[in-house]
Amino acid sequence: MLRIYGSANSRALRVIWMAAELGLQYDHKDWLPRSPETKTTDYLEVNPNARVPSIDDDGFILSESMAINMYLAKKHKSALYPSDPKLEALCWQWSLWETDRLDRQIVDYVRNSVASPPAERKPAVAEAAWLQVAPAFDVLETALAKSPWLAGPAFSVADLNVAGALYRALSIDVSKWRNLDGWLHRCWDRPAAKHARALREQ
Ligand SMILES: N[C@@H](CCC(=O)N[C@@H](CS)C(=O)NCC(=O)O)C(=O)O
């Protein structure tokens, strides 16, 4: 049986989305980041970083949300994982790119501009993050002007991983990036995405 460690209120959101796309049953350890459960000796065996998400797939242990999603989509022979090596490589490219360029930066920006209570916001952190987020959005905008999806002719794990990581961007105005805006909402309009989002926002 598949077990997913991590609350929808964490980067496990994107893994929960993928599990819903694939129609997988799973045991959910609905743990928040930094919760006591993530610091036990047993969990540190699963993820020595004490972070979520992680999975235990019938004894196969894996962490890193992007890798988990690519593994699950490939294992279940989903159309979300392209069989063409070039499209497969584009899924790796976009997932790694997002982790480098946007994953932390978008969280820092949104938390410190709109999400946290005003007294807790750090404008300097928001400003520094925005200096990285805006050019990364430009890169996505250019790619999405050429093709409606990031890796080939259809929605794939590349789109899920990047759009999943951009959950926070749903709460800011990105209409300046017209193609990015349309793509982000197309991705999050999928039933599996709505299911994951509902778990986070319940
Ligand atoms: N690159 C990792 C990041 C995992 C990560 O940072 N998870 C956060 C929650 S979203 C966490 O568990 N943080 C706990 C901590 O920082 O101690 C992934 O994508 O899975």
C-alpha cells in the first residue's frame, strides 16, 4: 500500500494532486511541517531531513516531491509521464528548474506580501523574493506562449509539478503574464487539483 507523509498544507499538496490524477488509494499521514511526528526516530528513517512529503510505496521509501510525482506517474504508466525521452527530459527540466528558481521564492513572496498577517510580513524579504519570481515568471510566459503545456502536446507531470508549486501564485495577480495566468488556472481547474486544494483549504 502507498503511504503519503505530509499535510496538504505543505509541499505534499502536489503529491496528493498526483495521487488523485492517478486514482491511487493511499494511507495519509496528514502531518504538518515541523510537527512532532516528523521528528521521531521512525520518521527520520523515512526522511532524515525531517521534512514532508515522503512516500512509502510497499517498502520503497522516497522523498522530494518532484521525484515522487515522476516516480508515481511512471510506475503507473500514466500518460502524465511521457514515454518519448525528449518529453520525459522536459519533465525533469521543468521540475528541476522550478525547484531552483521558484519553489522557495514564491512562498517567501506571497507569505510576506499577502498571506501572513500584516504585522508578521517582512517587506524586504518580499522585495528580494520578487526580484527572483518576476524573471522566472517571464521564462514561463515565454515557454507558454509557444505551447499550451510545458512538455509536449498535453498536460503532464511537468505542468503538475510546476503549477502545483505555484499554488501560492493563485492568491496574487499574475494577469500581466497572460499565458502563465491561463495555464495556471487550466492546471488548477482539473478535478484532481481541486480535490487536493479542497484538502488544503478545508
Ligand atoms: N525539496 C523538498 C522540500 C521539502 C520541504 O521543505 N518541506 C517543508 C514543508 S513544505 C518541510 O517539511 N519543512 C520542515 C522544516 O523546514 O523543518 C520537496 O520538494 O519535497
